[in-house]
Amino acid sequence: MSVAKKDYKRITTKSLIEMKSNGEKISMLTAYDYTMAKIVDTAGVDVILVGDSASNVMAGHETTLPITLDQMIYHASSVVRAVERALVVVDLPFGSYQSDPKEALRSSIRIMKESGGHAVKLEGGKEIKESIKKILHAGIPVMGHLGLTPQSIYKFGTYSVRAKEEEEAEKLIEDAQMLEKIGCFGVVLEKIPADLAKKVADSISIPVIGIGAGGGVDGQVLVIHDMLGMNNEFSPRFLRRYLNLYEEMTGAISQYAADVKSSDFPNEKEQY
């Protein structure tokens, strides 16, 4: 028997846990600026992730590693000003939490105070347990991130599927259960086998959001530039493109340039 969808005027961490318990899937997308965040929020997405993927899609870096805490705060504050309904989760960038729990707490406090974000997200399991606990003890909501963790790309050496071997799969399950136990409100699972992701989602009571982790989890997240087809160079199996904005925008901009060159724009109705 399906449960009626609850109308949430404002999404909170409590809302997400209710959604999981009610069997309602959670939608999550990235945004990095005011205009895009306004559109995503108005469209009814539950969670907006201000991801360190801004390093790739906004700044053109090869990895997520170069983006700084100050830059993440800038992007997050732009997003928060646009949002009325969605929960805004902000990535802690590489180097802002790995060194020690006190540094992790200082970074999280800066994000919360300076951007107005609602929660932070960290990559890793038991190796960052003390940092997560320190942040949680300060009253800051934390979302975990397991599986393929892009900040560790040079350690992995590849963006291929993680946790295919039994030992890594067991560690991932243990880490997810640990994250729930210490107080995280949710966890992202990236690029792992679908069967394993479902097993994790079924083993914990907090929401599991997947990206390349199959449909057996509690929600999905994509990078907005990818799902809108603004980036035509990235085509993993898990990506569904809902538009091809690269072609549409290129065509529109080319037409604009041609109209200016030919003096077609502006016409008499487009001037004072």
C-alpha cells in the first residue's frame, strides 16, 4: 500500500528521515549559483547539494581537489539566498577536515555561519569518525559519502566502480552503519554495485542517496550540468540527460552573434 506524499513546505533533516520511513524517494541535485538554485528549488527538488564538483563544472579543474573553503562558502551563500524549500547541503572541500577534528569543526562552523547552509557533507568512513563526531557535537548536521570518493581520486587512481570485492564491500557496510550510529542524517553512495547499495539502504534507518548506485536506495543525486546536457563530454552509465542544453545554447548563441553581425538585432521594436 502506497503512502500519500506529504507536502513539505520546508525540507529538514527530519523530513528526509520521514520520507525514507514512508517509502518516498528523495530528489537531490547540485547547484552552485543563485539563478540555478532558484530554478532547482522552484522545481521541487528536495535537497540541493553545493558540491565540490564546482571545481570541475564551474572552474574547469580536472578534479575536485583544488577548490578552497572560501570558494565553497561563496558558492553556498549564493545558493542559500535563492532557496525557500530545499535543504542545502554543502561539501567540505579537500584539506578542510582531514587533518584533525578541530580543523573539521572550524571549517564546518565557517560554512554554517558565512553561507547559511543547512548541513555539511564529508567523504569517508571510520578514518574520519572523530571529525564527524566533533562536528555533530557542535549541532551541525552531517551527511556522509562512501563508495567512490572523488577527493581520494589519486589514491584510487581511477573513477571505476568501487566495492566490487568482498572486503571493500564489507567495510562500506560497516562504515554506513557507523555513520548512522554516531548521528549522521544521511549518506551518499557513489558508483557502487546496485545490490550492495540496496543492502546498505536496507540495513540503516537514515536515507541513502545514490549516484551510480542503482534504484534500490532512498533517493538520487546528479550534477545539474550533467543531467541538463550542458556538459557533453561526460557520459557515465548512470547519467540520464533530460535536456541537451549544450546544443540548444550553442545554437542560440551562434544565432545571436549572427544577428548582431547582420544588424538584424536589435530591430525597431527592440529599441527605445
